[in-house]
Amino acid sequence: MANQDSNSDKVKGNVNKAKGEMKDQTGNLTNNKDLQREGKKDKVKGKVQEEVGNMKD
């Protein structure tokens, strides 16, 4: 059961990192600082989720 939970956290983390990267890059292209900030926040959230998943292994 823990393995499934850890995989779920890792997948969610990767999704949030990818989503954050897209927002960050879009913000860079459009000079939208708020979108960049939101993207960076999503990337950090994703890294934390991924680490939680790693700790559950």
C-alpha cells in the first residue's frame, strides 16, 4: 500500500513540476511576472510532493 501511495505522490509531483515549468516559460514569453511566480510555486510544490513519495519508499 505504501508503494502505491509513494508512486501517487511521485506522479503528482512530476505533473506539478511540468505544469509549473509551462507556466514559468509562458510567463517568460509573455512577460507575465504573476504567471512566472505561479509556475515557480508549482515547481516547488511538485518537488516537495516527489520527495514525500521518495520518503514513503
